[in-house]
Amino acid sequence: MYYISNLGLFLVLIVPTIILGIWAQTKVSSAYNKWVRVPSRGGITGAEAASAVMRKAGINDVDIVEIGGRLTDHYDPVHKRLCLSRDNYRGTSLAALGVSAHEAGHAIQHKVGYKALNLRMSLVPVTGFASKALPIILIGSLFLLTPIHSMLLIKLIIACYAVLTLFNLVTLPVEFDASRRAKQELVGLGIIDQDERVGVNKTLDAAAWTYVAAFVASLAQMVYWIMVANSRR
């Protein structure tokens, strides 16, 4: 089976990305846990900060809602809804302000027609399909071992990872730009003082590593399967 014959390739390409992913998740969790305990001097909640950031940008048609979970915060461009987890919606910590302003940054991107965000939005349907199809194809590749069928499945796997890699690549400038806007607006609006930026920066910079890790992981998987396909020719 090609899983065994390509074990060395797997160890070289895939294992390091798994380690990177674990490190990135640990880093963002550690940073958030630290700065969520540090209240801002202004005492403004994350929801209020997000509202102020969007209001300055002339955005008045985006609802800010509280959702369950931890770090489940996101901007929904379809329904024009900014969703904040409880700790960030109600919290006044530097971490809460950073995350909330970051999501508001996505709303601003949507308003101004930020090209990378528009591209990511257009990729959502095909990316969702690829994400759902990939596990099924991977499982199928364990059982269909005839040369023709296995090569077809490998090509499908490569196609899925190509879509995921493109999506994760486009996500990088979208997330970096949203964080840049958040850092700039929080200080510019007087929500935080200059010396409080460190908490916001540490939180958002740590979060950025999760997107980098996701891109590297999907890219490594795509390269791995391309090399597997080449080894079977």
C-alpha cells in the first residue's frame, strides 16, 4: 500500500505541519488566556468596541450578536452579522477588544470591497464541498486498490487539497488586514492607550499563526499526494 511505501515522505512533509498546528493552537490559547484576564482601562466591552469601529467606517447595517463557545467569533458577510463569543461580547479585556475589533475589520473589508475577502467568499462553496468530500475520498482510497481506481482517487485528493490550499492562502491577507485595521482603530478611537497595544498585538499575532499553520498543512498535504501520484506512475 502507498501509505506504507511513502511513510518516509509522510514523516518529512506531514508530521512537521502537525507539530506546527499544535504549536499555533497552543500559542493562541496561551496568549488569549493571558490577556483575557487583563482589563482595559476604558472599560469598554468587545461589543461596544466593534460597534465603534464599524460606526467610524460608516457601517450601520451589521448586527452584533452574542454566540456560544470560546473563540468562535466570526463575521457573517451573507447575513451581515458580527458574532462574538460571550467572553469577547461582554468582556472588557485587551483580548476581547482585539478579537472584537478584528471581526469588525472584516465588516469594513466587506463594505469597501476588499478584493481578497471577495475572493475568499467566492471560494466558500467549493471549499465547503472539498472539505466534506475529502474524508470520504480518503477512506475510499483505503479499499479501492486497483491501479486505475486508486490513481483516480489520488487525483481527487490532490484536487481537494488544491482547493483548500488556495482558500487558506487567500485567507492570510484577509486575516492580516483585519488585524491591522483592529490595532489601528482601537488606538485611533481612544479605546485603548498606546501602552495597552501589547495585549491586543500579542493576542492577534498569536491568532495569525493558526492561519499560517492551516495554509502550510494543506500545502504539505497537496505536495505529499502529488509525490505519491508520481511514485505510482
